[in-house]
Amino acid sequence: DRMKQAVTRTRESLSDSISSVVALTREVDQASLDELEPRLLAADIGSATTAIIMENLRQRALRTGIESGAQLRQILKVELKQILDGVSRPMQHPAAPPEVILMVGVNGTGKTTTTGKLANLYRTQGRSVLLCAADTFRAAAIEQLEVWAQRSDVPVIKTKQGGDPSAALYDALTAAKARGTDVLIADTAGRLHTKTDLMKELDKMRRTAEKLVPGAPHQTFLVMDATTGQNGLQQARLFTEAARVSGIVLTKLDGTAKGGIVLAIATELKLPVLYAGIGEKIDDLIPFDSTAFIDSLVG
Ligand code: GDP
């Protein structure tokens, strides 16, 4: 399936290294566990998460022993699943439309592309969508979003580059209410020169949304680039401090060996990954399924 294909490189790095430190049928000893540790780190699972997993594996090995590499894989799957389940929660949808979604994240992570893909995904689910092009900071982001919108036949409310994102959002909210649109997705500027600027801007957008639609924004999706690894995590933290992030859209999962970042996101940001970007085409966005992800990863 598509998840399996997307995490091929991470699987090659992680699953093959599990095979190289422990034979499937041989008992797992402390020495082979010691060798597993750097491999988890190499998959970008992160030092905090790796420490938790290794501690649990060592305890388990001491208590009951780990009889085989196959059993080790099984235990690892359960451990990883627990970490992801620990931060997952059902998405809250408003009783009445429009559902308002803010897309936040650093430029270059794939925020605009993801906004277009998400509009397409919801359209194929039969929901009406309105896009708001409020990335008034990055040149070409607005035109880029218009191209995506055309492909999935979704209308866009925009403002000119350098304009006020909240003004664009205001117009879009008004239009969504008047048209009875199911979902309004707003692309925002991914500028990051200071945390205060970022907070101010996101706060203003939040207040604008709240004023026109009670309870809005209902979702704030933080777009993260899987290939940036631990560095991306650092930047993501700023956004979680500036906005009430509901979950992560992890882009560029295709072709990276750093898919383990999903676990670091859970442990360090305490946030679930909700969608995964697995390519550059419009339908290359899939709802994130943690069981499928872990099965693909550990093999
Ligand atoms: P923004 O600055 O955050 O709005 O980033 P863009 O949406 O312009 O995306 C930056 C680049 O990443 C573009 O070349 C996209 O095609 C590419 N991109 C976005 N998502 C994915 C993904 O899931 N997989 C791959 N391979 N490329 C992606």
C-alpha cells in the first residue's frame, strides 16, 4: 500500500538494521540491544524516544528474556504503537459549518502544496471547500495555491502579496458563511524571524476567525517536513508555543530515511501526525494510520 511505499527508505534503514543486529531465530542479548540503539537514532526517532524504548527493551530482556529477533520486532511494534496512541485523540468537528482550518508552518515545508492537497482530499470526500490564500509573505504562494485550487475546482479568496493575512481571512470567513461552505482552509505566512511576530500574526488570525465563526479555528494543522529531522522539530516547537496546534501534517515522507520523526513528534511535541505527504502530486496526501505506519517501519 501507499504508506508502505512511502516509508521504504526508513524501513530499509531500521528494519534491515534490526536484522543485522539480531537473527530472527536467535535469543536477543544485551550486546545486540546495545547495537540497536544507534540504529533507532539513525532513523530519527530522537534521543528521548530512543531512551524510553531502550529502557523498556532492556528491562524486558532482564525480566523475561527476548527469545528471538522476531519477538523483538513484535515488542518494538507494541512499544512504538503505545507512543503514538498516547497522543492520538479523535478530531473534534463543529456542529455547524464552516469548519475552519488554519495551516501553519515554516516556508519550504510544503505548506501551500499541502493546503491544495487537503482541499482536494476533502472535495473527494464530498465536502465543499473554500481556500484562503493568506500566505502574504512568500512571493508566489498565492498564485501557487490558485493553481492547486483550479485542479480540484475549489474557489480561493486571496489578498495581494504583502497584504494583511487577517483581512484575507475575514473575507474568506464571510464568504464561507454566506455560501454555506463545509470547510474553509487558510494558508498562512510561514515567516519566522521572531517568535513575537509569529505569535502576533497567528493570534490576530485566531481572533478574526473566532469573531466571525464561534469556536473557530476548529483545527490548526502544523506542516512539518520529515526530511529536516530534529531541526524541524525545533522549529515546530515555536509554532506549538504560538498557536493551539491540533496535529501535524508530515510532508515528504516519501524518499526519506527519517520517518522515525513521527515518534519524536509524539514524545517531544505530544502531538499526533494526522496526515502524511507522500509525493508532489495532488492526491499524494494520506490520512495517517499509525498501525500501518509501524507495520511498514518495523516489518
Ligand atoms: P511552502 O513554502 O511551505 O508553502 O512549500 P511548498 O508548498 O511550496 O512546497 C515546497 C516543495 O516541497 C515543493 O517543491 C513541493 O512540491 C514539495 N513537496 C511538498 N509536499 C511534498 C511531499 O509530500 N513529498 C515530496 N516529495 N515533495 C513535497
